[in-house]
Amino acid sequence: MGAAQTREYVDRRYEDRDVNELPDAPVEALRGLGKRGGETLRKALGIKTIRDLATNDFVLKAQGVLRLAEGPAAIPTVTPAPEAATGADAASHRQEHPGGQALTRSEEELEVDTKQVPRGQAGVRKRVVTEQQHRTVPVEREELRVQREPIPAGEGDGDAEMSEDERTVELREEQPVVDKRVVPKERVRIGKEVVRDQQHISEPVRKEQVEVDQPHGEQ
């Protein structure tokens, strides 16, 4: 197919491209669509190339509805400008008859989305535990101290007498006194945060394949 035939379908910038390259050309390469139209298709349906548009599930379904309602001829086609055929080319040229039958090939595509589901409950609880703490406390106590002093000879001779006597002294001591008080030590806050991750999915999809049966002897 030469430039004369492709100019009916694609923009002038793509007329000289090999026809086998055109299906994977940007969708805005289609004649009359423009960059804004291509951007709209890309954002709305994820269509990037001419192949994406031609095989888009919504396009195929729309054509199917129109074909069911009004027949195969209801789907308009772009008729390329005819090229002059001479000699052997003219003899081998095959003419397509209008109103011929058409077959739509479909395939399944994955549509992946996410949904919120309960994951479980998480919380923080506190409980009372008992542990043994050890402290060393300095304490004082009183002890009886006895001092003996000799009396010089001759001192107090007239006052001395034999008798029983007793003196007592109250002794005191310190003992540890333990008390307890509740002291706040830490504040624990709880909340939620969103963690993003990647999950890989695998799902079988079906697609239709077209097989052509030719009469015996025809290629």
C-alpha cells in the first residue's frame, strides 16, 4: 500500500510510513483526530496506538450493536483513493464487493480495581505486672556507750556509800519506711497509616482466533 492509499486514513506526516508500522503508530496519526483527540482517548480509555483503538473492546461492541441492528453495511468504511493498475497488477487485483459478510474477533481483557475489605483489628492494651525492686537505704541507730573514769584518791571519801543503783537510757534507731505512688511515665498514641504495596495477580483470559478455510487448490 502506497502513500496514495494511506493518505485517506492517516495524517500527512505518516503517509510515507510502511503500512506494517502504522498499527503501532500513535493514535493521533489518524487523519483528522489531532493531538487533543489522541490525548482524550489516552486519558479516557488508555488508547495509545491505532491498534489499541481498532481492537478496543468498546469499539468492537459498538460495531457489533450497529451490525445487529442495521446489518453489516451499516458500519461505514473509508474508501481509499484507487491507484491505477496496469498489466499483471490489474489482472491480479481483487475487487471487494460491498455488503459482504464480516466477522468480529473478540478477546477478554483484565479490568483490575481495588476494594476496601476488613483486615482485622489491632489495638494496644496495658496490664499490671509486679516486679521486685531493690534499694539500699542508710539508717542510724543509737547504741549504749559506757565510759569508765577513775576517781582520784581522797576525792569524795565522805560521800561514798554502798547501795544499789540503776540508770536507763532510751536508745533510738531509724527504720526504712516504704511508700508507693503512681507516677505517669509514658504516653502511647495509636492511629492508622496507609502503607502502599504491590500485589501481582494472574487470571486466565480468553480470546478468539480466526482460522481461514480455503477451497482445495487455492492459496
